[in-house]
Amino acid sequence: MTTLHELLTSRCAAAMLAAGAPADCPALLQTASRPEYGDYQANGIMAAAKRLKLNPRELAQKVVDALDLKDIADEVSIAGPGFINIRLSPAFLAKQTELAFTDTKLGVPMPAQQKVMVEYSSPNLAKEMHVGHLRSTIIGDALARIMQFLGHEVITQNHVGDWGTQFGMLIAHFLEVRNSGSAEFALTDLEAFYREAKKRFDAEPEFANLSRDYVVRLQGGDTEVLALWQQFLAISMEHCDAVYRKLGVLLDRDSVRGESAYNDDLPKVVADLATLGMLQESEGAQCVFLDEFKNKEGAPLPLIVQKSDGGYLYASTDLAAIRYRTRSLQLDRVLYVVDVRQGLHFQQVFGAAKKAGFAPAAMSLEHIAFGTMLGEDGKPFKTRSGDLVKLVELLEEAENRAFEVVSQKNPDLDESRRREIAHTVGIAAVKYADLSKNRTGDYVFSWDTMLALDGNTAPYLQYAHARICSILRKAEVDFSNASVALADPAERNLALELARFGEVVHGVGREAMPHLLAAYLYGLSGQFMRFYEACPVLKAEPAISASRLKLSALTAKILAAGLNMLGIEAPESM
Ligand code: ARG
């Protein structure tokens, strides 16, 4: 099976070849820029004609003559300098609807299966998770679900920061507080505790030395210090789990493989780089210099893998992680869902890993970058008092605000049901607001926008889905075996949108861009609304009603599947 786009591309490519176009000139198939032009257009003729020094319209005519789309299109025409416009036939689209309706994958063809790791969330465990990790968690989880839907073998990975100086600091502070007899002392507020320790670390040289001492003992495997370290990890991980539970993400304890897991390999990474002749000493540190990376003045940029005091760094751990992912997991693709500001780090690490042979050339290492979450004032998102926002509190606020919205819309529902829906809607709103934007940019976090009942929001899509489900519940005819007929333009347009689902999901998987799926779902529900206004569904004669119910049912299935791929629930009633 192929996507609609692939099917049309292969037919156009065959016709271009038959018309004498060079084999390496692509058909460049796109969805039409305007409905008057048809549904798809092939834009590759002009470039082919240029190569052949032919009049593009003449070549286009030859391609159209050779183009076999009898079973697919009812109109093929040439426009402008040599575009080929294609309008799909209602009969073909009707068939696609029927096929997709019975297909468990809703008409999405399965690509060749790959083994894909999605590394996401990855907070630093000494502190609490902050909004940067919220974006990583939401985007990464959507990507993991999209890859799963596409039939790939997916490994989720939480590369937590569980090692380093900050733990020496926490341990030193903890022991002093405990020894000073505050028996009541409990680590409920890890963030505040971290801040106190950091303040002392910066202000008291003696405390700083003590902290470093603990780091050395930790690295040396001192059992008492290790036990304390583990205690901090456990508390911190519980905070993370609370956020993951609220968000309903796929991450669990099996996904966790923190930086500390790579400790043993760090000296070997550095030794192997040395053997390969890839290391250079610079200001006492061991560095890898790659030709591609220079600063503005053209001076080479180092990737530091070992400090002058012998300590290892973030980059050394990432190189070791790549070795592990290559040797133990044999992945085809690794997606690193991390803040865009770490772009240079990843380009350098990926470059060094490939050059050193730590990862095979065919293994695709991709930095899935995202921008900063901003408050409505356009500045990085903070609480009114300027503190970092606690994620659990943010998600609770989302639920409370959604409760207001749900109660206004449906005051008669009993409270417990409204609370349930509010949880679903509130979390969905936070996720969707993020996922519906191109991840590479910054985005403004706005409660009012994300909870609006119309526009490109989660509540809008969830209600649109529930409304279709309620129409289906009222159906009196059995439409499961009904044939689909597309007489009205609104029916045809809806069927066309439904048939595009496959190519959209493929594109989203390839480019790791969830907002393309969100935009598609929003467009689809708009197309459904126009159809529903133009075409009576329940009050039509039985055969027509059955056909329209099938279109409606497929719309609901695709909306639910699409929302689920974004990590969003789609209740059947709300
Ligand atoms: N812990 C890091 C941070 O909070 C993110 C880790 C990203 N993943 C990686 N393989 N380096 O910034």
C-alpha cells in the first residue's frame, strides 16, 4: 500500500519517463495551492523541460497524454507554464473511504519498520522539572506515539541528569542540616532545598570544598555517599513521576537511563578517541576539533571531552550514550527532544560520534529542537513572583481552569463527571497548545487561548469528536457495510481530506513535526462542519444516510487516532 501522494507521484513519474523526461527529474507532487486548480499538482515538468530545452507546455501535454489516472482522477489539466493539475474522482475517493473505514490503520500504509529511540523529558534530578522539560516531555511523547502508530519499534528513553557536582552540594547540605538536629526535616520541597545548597555553595568556600569532596567520594563509590545520592534520586524521580502521571505519558521507570549509567565507559570513550588520533589538548583539556565547527572569527570550536582535572563532561556522557545505543540496541533512528539552545552541542557530538565510528553512518541521529515557552508578556515563563513554575501546580491549574469551561458548557452534568472531563480537557489543552505550534519557534503560553472552545485548540477538537460520536449514536441504519457515494461537493471534500491522512502521518513521522498533524486534524474538523451543514446525515434517505454516517464515522476515528497520537484523549461524550 502507498499513500495517495506516493501513488500519484509514481503515476506521474512513469508518465514523465514515457514523455522523455530525464529519469532524475522528480514529478514534485503537491496538494493544490487552490481548490480551483484541483486536488494535487505536479510541478516538476518545468525543470525537466529546461533540461531538455523543450517548451514546458508541450512537454506537459506529452506527460498528460501518457498519464494513466483513469481509476483515480476525473480531470487532468495543464495550467500556467506547465503545471499539471489533478482532480480526484468521487468514485476513487469513495473507494478510499470504504477501505480506510475497515482498516485498523485507517488507510495509513505502514512504512518499512525501523527501531526508533525517542529520548525525551530528561530532567536534571537535583532540581525539580521546569517548563523546558514540559515541552520536551509533551513533544517527545507525541513523537513516540506517532512512531508507534507507524508500526516502528519504539524505545522511550529518559536521559536524566543524575550525576555531577550538584549532588555533592545536596549531600553536604543534607548532612549538615540533619546533624544540626532538625529531626523534622523532610525533603518535601526539593527546589527550595537545592536553592539553599546552591546559595551556600556560591557563598561559603568551605562548604564548596566539602561539596567537591562528596563528589569525589561519590565517584569513588563510597557506599554511604552513594546511599545518600540514591535517596536524592528517589525523591526527585517521584516528583517527575507525579508530573508524568498527570500528563499520562509513556515514560516509566524502564525508560530511565541516566547519565550515571555511562560512567564506566567514559574513560574508554576518551581513550578510544585518543587511539583514533581525534584528541587535541587545549588549555589542559582534551578536545575534539571538527572542521565543520568554527566560531564567527573562523577559529575552530572544541568539543571538550575531559577537563584538565580529569573530570568528564556532558559531551563525554553523550558520546558514551551513543555507543550504548549503537552496540546494545542497534537503532535506526534516535530522536533527541531537547531545547534548541543545545543545537551546537548535538551537532558536535553527532559529528564526533560518526567520525569515531561510535555510530554507523546509516544510524540517523536527530536533534528534535524546540524553542522557549514564553509567558503572555513575551518573556520566559515564570510565576508572578519570578520563580520557576512548578509543573505539578501548572497542570493542576489547567484542570481547574478547564473545570470552569466544562461547567459553563455543561452545567447539568454531575460534578464528578465534570471533574473527569476537566482533567482530560485541561491536560489536553496544555499539550495541544504546545504541539500545534511549529516546535522550532518559541511559543506563548496563554490559558485563554488554549482553553478556547473554538479555534485550533484541544477543547474544540475534543468537542468536535464527541459531537460526531453523538450523531453516530443516534443512527438508526447500519452503515458498516454501506457503500459510499459522494454527490455533494462537501461530501467529496471531506472524503479527500480523510484520504490524505496517510501522507500527513508519514510526513509527520519523517520530519518529526507534530504541528503538521495538529493542523491536519483542525482542517479535517472544519471540513466536517461544512459537510454537516450542507448534508443532512440522519434525516436523509437510508442509502444516503448510511453513506454519510460512514463518512462521519471515519472522521471520528481519524480525529480520535490523530489526537491519541498527540497524547490526547478523545472521549466519546463530554
Ligand atoms: N538534562 C539535560 C538538561 O536538562 C537534557 C539532556 C538532553 N539529552 C542528552 N542526551 N544530552 O538540559
